[in-house]
Amino acid sequence: MRHSITPWISLALAASLSLGLSVSAAAQPDTDTALRDASQQFLDGDQAGAIETARRGLELAITPSEQFNGHYLLADMSSQTGDHATAYTHFTQALGVLETHAPDQHAMQAEVMHKIGYEAFQLGRREEWIEWGERAQTLIRANLSILFRFEEDDLARHRMSAFACDPGQGEIERTNFTVYMASGRDVACVYSVQGNEEIAMTVHVSHQPGISQAQAFAGADQAVRTNRQAADQLDRGRRDFGGVPVEYALYREQTMTTGVYTTQIDDWTVKLRLTDYRSVLSDADWDAAAELTFGGTADMAAHAENCDTALRGTGTLTQPADAAIQTEAAAALALHFMNAEDTVLDRTDSHLDCLIGELPFQPDGGVAYGELDTDGNLVALTGHPSGNRDLLVQVAPSDSPIAPGAHLTVISPGTAEFFGVYDSLPSSETFMADMDRLFGREIGVLSSVNRAEDGTVSMTISGTIEESQP
């Protein structure tokens, strides 16, 4: 599991971007400032100073968001400096804040649970690590459709990379999923082998742009060496599995054999980690696990190429002053509310996604991606907070004869806002540039719709409010 310092960006489109963490009017800006300063200090190499600055920031925290951010940053920095006991404490306190003030944010809670489990593992508490993983899986299972497309025969295709997690073959059976990053940029499929609890097989898919095959393997191999310092290397080499070149290494420590296999396809690393605690697997068993794993990479290169082509749009954003266009957009948003009990929380469509980048949603970031249809055509560009879709920033084509093109909208429970029109779908670079402007409040709302608890829909158009009953 990789840790990285969280970017502490105090930007939001609306209060709803706090992901359910309440914000008090009495909140002090000093906490956010201290945490940003601490993050920069850590990146500059002043680890002790960064931790002290973060502690001062946490002491100033008033709101749940500030408390969560403070505990999370202290935990993250402590973990990276090897102080796993302190990291465990602060991740646990961060989880407590989430469970109290954001009880519905299951994906975010699960991510923190995985981090707690990682620290427990580093402290030698393997059973607790397993327990935390099981708790996390119970929470995120319902949200897996955001990250995976489930196909025929229970094949689970990771939407962003197109990696296919096989349900299993022979004595290898897929039993679970692990989401290390709620955005979907680091996930794993968990398998059992021969029904033996003393054999652990996990297939990781992680976004690591700009690295080579050799660098991907070196990172994975070093993680094994760090955790198994007493192990002796049995074998190391490069072979083709599942039609792709794979680098691997096997180690033996007393009665245990463990191995790591990796390949790099475009910006995605696929890694098999297999540990046989009693060394009962044959060479054929190890090869079968590798073939099953890397056979899932068959469509990844084509998907990466489709994404490169699909995200080369030419559309540009305009904010027309025409009241008819604003009214048309508001009416379409109102229709969305009338036809849907909720916003798009569950995803059961057949789209694959093209990862574009990160977005500064608070408190734990977000992800921007393009949605492709089954033919590889771009149908929308979307951004949402990590691990949930109860708030969507989206550019999607409109069938409106008054305002054709693609509409930029922000949709959250009970609220939808219209920000402008593209003449066609934009490129990924244009979309991200416009997201910077949106988060910087440089792009204003043209029209909006609000749905009250009693079902009343209010439309705001150029300062005029109209109400209708659904």
C-alpha cells in the first residue's frame, strides 16, 4: 500500500463538497494554513518540523473537517517516517470523525480502515490487519459498481484500466476486492487458492504514470524485501504470462515461499503477490496463478489507445446570456430530479473510464475521467469526490434544440447547477483547465434547480425564481 501526502487545498464549489462533514461559521482558517504549511515542510524534507506544525494545526481544529484533515495528515506523515504506532492512533481518530460526522461516506471510511490495517500489520498484528480489511470490504461492497463493470460469467473489469479480474479457474477462486484508493486508482482482487487459508493471493492494479517495467518491478520487489528481510531469493527472471512480459522474484523464509510478479501497461502497474505460508504449491500452481493474473491485461493496451484518441476533443466553454438557454438548461435539470429518486449514486452502466487526473474536492480529493461507451466513444467528462457519486461535475451532450452541444453541470442531492455550454465535448486538457476555473469560482452559475424535502422544485434563472410541483 502506498502513502502520499494529501494536498491540502481549501477550495470548494459549495458547502456540499465537504462530503457531509459539517462546517461551523466559527471555523478558524489557521488550521488549514498550518496543515498546508506542514505538508510543504514534509515535502521539503523537514519531517520533524512538519509533524510539529501539523500538531499545532490539529490543536486549533474546530470543525469535523479540520479534525479529520489534522489526524489524517499526522497519520500519513508518521507512517512515512516509520512511526507506525502514532500513525495507527491518528488514522483511528480520523475514522472516528468520519463515523460520527459522515456516517454515509462508506468508501472514505473503508480507505481509512485499510490504512489502519496497514499500520497494524507493520506493528506485527496480522490478525487485526485481516479484521480491518474485512470491515472495509463490508462497507465498500455496494460501491464496487463505481469502480468495476461486472460482465458475463462474473468477470469484474476495472473501469479505468480495463484490467479484467477473472472469477477464478481450477483451485483459484476470486473471493473479494480491496480498494486502497477510493478514487479507483489503486485496487486489488483477492483470491483463495485450493481453499487454503495459508495461501494468500492478491492482484493489484495501480495507476503509476511515467514509470518503466523495470521501475514497476523494482518498487514491488523492494516492498517484499522490506517486509521479509530474512528471506532468501529463490529465483528471479522475466517470462511471458498471459501474453505480456512479466518480471518476477521468489523468496523463501523458513517454511514460507512468497513471490511478486509485475507488468506495466501504459500508466498502469499490474502486480501479483502470492504467499504460500507452508510452501505446498507446485511450480505449475505458481504458473497458473500468473497466467490467470496477466491474462486479465488483454484489453488494457487497446483501452489506453482508445482513451488517448477519445480525449482529444475540441469544444470550448461559453456562458451565454440568453435567458432561453438558461431556462432550457434549468428545465432539463428539473426533469432530472422529477425522474430520479436520487442522484447517480449507483452505477450499473456498461461504460469504461479514461482517467484524466485528480480534483481538489475536500477532504480527500477527487477524480476526473472520461466515460466511454462500448464502442470506445467519449460520452461524457466527469468529476466526483473520491469513492462516491453523490456530487457530480459533468460535461455531457445535450439534445436541446435551443442549446445544443455539451452542458457543464454540477449535481448533488437536491441541487443542480448549470455553468455553460461547449460546442462539442472538450479535450481532457480543456476540461481540467475549466475545472481549475470552476473551483476557483471564475465560472459563475447561469441557472440552478433546488428540490425541497416536500418535492417542491425551485428554478433560479438570471435572478428570477420559479417554482413547480413534480
